[in-house]
Amino acid sequence: MGQLIPLTPAELDELSDQFAWALSTRETPVIVPGEAILGIEAIAAGVAARGRTILNIVTGPYGEQFGDWLSRGGSHVVELRTPYDDVVAVAAVAEAIERHHPCAVAFVQGEAVTGGSNPTQALLDLARQNNLITIVDAVSAIGAEPVLMDEWAMDFVAVGAQKALSGSNGISAVGISARGWEFLSRNASAPRHSALSLLDLKRASGEAEPVPANIPVLEARAVIKAFHQIQTEGIASVNHRHQLAAASTLAGIKSLGLKAWQRQESACSPLVTTVRLRQGEPIIRQSRGILAPGDGELYGKLLRVNHFGSQASLKSVEKAIGTLAGLLNAAQPEVAIHAVRKVWLASNDS
Ligand SMILES: *Cc1c(COP(=O)(O)O)cnc(C)c1O
């Protein structure tokens, strides 16, 4: 029986370099020995403190959870909420900053549950003008849309490999800027000797440190391998493939007489397309291929087309639209398939 060979320092360095590459950062990301939600909770635990006012933008369920964790840590949380079929308006954020004088702002870049993409670059510009610490959940953005940590001045950015990067979800990363590290270390209530401690997870650079025992070895190797494929394809082309999947799915659903759940077409996420359902018509109760019913309170209101990772392909989108056409008893399903194909092939030529 083969014994599991422990992860080597060289492998951990490679994984860390790969996440840094995906984030376009010169910083060394923290490798989180668990799924992305652990890194997100660790950010909340590390930044939250009595006396800190944090603006938390809620455009979906992950943002709501993040706010609860910030409150648990004693922060004064100012919540700016949108209905889940819309993304946040930059002007509303500017107004909230002016009114509440937060020291940090948090938001989700791309929402897998609602299918919206927030205006990330504009939000980060605004935050920088106001000298705020920025916290971004980019788990569902990374690979599907650009996440330029250094150029856009993100201070904390949580990512995982299991969505657009076609990797495993057992290991994830948090990118942290120098300002972000300072914000953590200045916080007397930031956890230490805890699974939620980013300060504990920081690796000293330049030293041959042993690999932490809690790193899941198989997941780490699976993610390293997934990154090899992504690096061969190129991140811009992975982004492009997701954009095409979203644009062609939108064309397909429109051809079937449906529309996007998101109010603004320009805010539709390249990771997942959410489809608005007529009142009380769930269409599906369980996932069918990449078609999935709405989560929680969104059940019966929308359905999701999960065209991400290896499913961000013409074939997968055609199949999903074909299935949807069948579920709707569409008279001419081939017309919808043709609409999908037309968008995919036209954009590919340009
Ligand atoms: C999927 C997702 C997560 C959670 O990632 P896990 O690794 O599955 O815990 C967090 N935030 C957002 C926006 C996501 O879409």
C-alpha cells in the first residue's frame, strides 16, 4: 500500500506562486488549509474589532454571512444591501462612505447564487480615494473575470480554485497587501493560535519552513495540477471562455422567451447565468446537468446555468439550453441552440 507522500516545501511554494499568478500580485498569498469560506471567515475574524466601522455591501448570501462574522468580532457593521437581482451602485457606496466614515469596505466581486457581478474596479477606486481597507470575496470571480489584486489595490482577497479554475475546493487562498497585514497586526483582537488566524498562516519568506501539517495533501496536488492546465490555456483565455458562455447562454434563454434574473444585463456574471422564472414556476426541483434550481429563498424565482470551469464550453451551453427548451416544451428548440452557437462563434472570430 502506497503511503501518502507529504507535501514538499517546493510544492507549497508552487501552489502559492500559482495563486499569486492568478491574482496578478507580487505578494505571497496565504494558503488556507480548507475551502474558501474558511479564508473568508478568517478575514472577518482578523479585521473585526470594537471601534472599527466596516461598510459591508450585501448583494447575495455570502455578503450577509460576512456581516454576521464582522459583528461577532465586535465591529460596527454598516450594511448596504441591494435586492438580490441587482448589483450595488457606486454612487450608493460613495454616499454610505460619506455618511458613516468606515475604515474598511467589504463586498463580493462575482455572485454565484444571484449571477451578478459588482462594479469591482470602480468600487476599489472609490475605496482608494477614501483611504479604506478593501476586502473582496473573489471566489466566484477568479478565472471568470479579471482579479488584479495589486493594480486595483485590493487589501484582502479570498479565492478558491473550485469554480472557474476547475480545481478542488479543499484548499484556498487569501491575498493580503502590506496595508492589509498592518491592519491585521494592529488589531489586538485578531485571533492567534486559531484555525481562523491569518497571522498564524503567514509564511516567513526566504526560510525553508516545514510544510504545515494541516495542509490537505491530495487537494493541494489537485489544485497544482488544475493550475498547470489554466496556465497552459492562459488566464485571459479562460476569462474569455466564461464571457462567451455567459453571452451565448443569455442569447439562448432570450430565444426561449426568458430573460436574465439580473436587472442589468451589463452586470451578469460570466461564471453563472441566472434565469428569471415566472411566478410559481420552478421548472426543475433538482440539478439537471449544469442547470440548477435557485438556492434557498431564490428557489422558484430563478434557475442557474452553471457554465463554469470545464463547463464553460459551447457544448455544455448548447446542452443546457437544449434541456431547458425541452423542459419548456419549446416548439423549435433548434432555434435557441442556433442563437447560442451564433453568439459563441461570432465572438470567437473577432
Ligand atoms: C462558492 C463561493 C464561496 C464558498 O466557497 P467554498 O470553497 O465552497 O466554501 C464563497 N463566496 C462566494 C461568492 C462563492 O461563490
